[in-house]
Amino acid sequence: GENVEQHPSTLSVQEGDSAVIKCTYSDSASNYFPWYKQELGKRPQLIIDIRSNVGEKKDQRIAVTLNKTAKHFSLHITETQPEDSAVYFCAAPFYSGTYKYIFGTGTRLKVLA
Amino acid sequence: DGGITQSPKYLFRKEGQNVTLSCEQNLNHDAMYWYRQDPGQGLRLIYYSQIVNDFQKGDIAEGYSVSREKKESFPLTVTSAQKNPTAFYLCASSPREIPYGYTFGSGTRLTVV
């Protein structure tokens, strides 16, 4: 079935530490994996994505890794700052005539000053 | 609003009433989507459409209806058959051919009074 699992549901880290959020997906045909950040009451914003032809992508303090064999991908945030506090969602596409995204259940990240 | 506009931002509905949420995009995207988000939870797919005059049910379509008469517009009607409509509703769009990340609207918060 179409499923995306995300862990952990909540994560608290000290400012300056790293945070890692993991997702697994069910459809081996999925080939693009975005990560979204959602602040309270706001829309989700795309922060980084990765296509299946690469294993890692980095953008400043944010990186995403992909293991296609194991069907999981992870978000890594280094040198966390208070403004990183938000809910983070992973997503994977499923194709049935057009692409639709199934989202993970979200991770609430709290960065403690 | 980044090319995709949702209105109104807040909406109050009396029990037994139908209400319609507006979603308009000027990104020339073929595909449009409606998601529902409950407090502390992830995004669940209600309906999606890849072309004009065609749409598909998502995971929680019961109690909702949509239309796609124009490429730019994808309104969602929450009918009286939806027993628990209080939620945050997000509209999104994307190109159709290969998976890209969504562009989200700013959302409509619907409350039953």
C-alpha cells in the first residue's frame, strides 16, 4: 500500500546540536523525496529535496540522504538554531495517472536555547 | 502568496451548511490538490486533479466535493455530510509530468460553530 512512516514524532535538541529525522516509504518506484518545514499556523515550505539518482544532497546546514535499497531517507540539520523549531514533514510520490504525495505524520522539532 | 491563493483565511460554518473554499493558482500548473490537516497531525489527501474536468478521490474524500472547470481554479466544497469538518485545509499545485515539490497556498482554517 501507499505508506510513509516518519520518526520521531517529537525531537528536542540543544542549540548547536544536530537533529536527524527519518522516513521510510513503501513504493520502490518513488523517485523524488521532498522535505517541508511548517511553522505554527503557516503553510508548509519546501526546504530541500532529493531525486533517486543521488544518495545525498546538502544545502548549508541542511542535508538529506537517501537509501533506495532500504527505502528510507533522512533529514539532517546541523548547528541547530531556535528558528529551526517547527514541524517537519517528509513526503514520497505515488503515481496513479498523476503524482500525488503521501506525507509522513510530522516531527515537531524544538531547539532549546 | 507565491502564485497560489486560498480564500478565505478563516471560515465559520454552522452545522448542516455547505461551504466552499477557494483555491486559485497562476503558476500554469496542471495538477492541483486538497489536503486536510488536523491539530498536531499530518496532511491527508482529500481530492486531486491533473487536468481540467477530471479529478480523483484521495484517502478521505467522503463529505467533500470538488470541481475543475478551469486550469487555474480548484474549489473544495465541504458538505453537511462531513461530520467533523473543523480543520486546516491546504491547497497545493505542481507540474504534472514528473514529480516536483508542491507549492502550497496559505490555507483556510474552517471551524464549525
